[in-house]
Amino acid sequence: MAEEPYFDVDVRLTGHDSNAGAIMDTVVRALREAGATPRDVDLFREECMSGDYNYLLQTCMRWVNVT
């Protein structure tokens, strides 16, 4: 697998009631604000959806600073 881009942006993920869609949308919003390209966003979404909930969280932590 190719290395994912990393964005130096802080994203707070608490308070989403373990809702995977809300977590992914929060990170996507932060990625766009940080200058991510549409391709970056697509890669992030694909990676998030390629595993279970724990994998989604791990993916988020690889792409942004989770607080």
C-alpha cells in the first residue's frame, strides 16, 4: 500500500458517539480546510472503509493529529 499523506492538523474526535460516518466526515472537513486535494480525500475515505471501526480510528490517527 502506498504511504498516505499526512496533514499537520488537529482534529477532536470525542463526542461522536462512536459513529464512524461522523468521525470520517469530521476528518474530511479538517483535511479540506488543511488544503487536501479531492484525491487525498478519496484516498482517506477508501482507506477508512477498508476495515473495521478500529481500523477507521487508526487511519484517522495516521492522517491527522487526533486530540
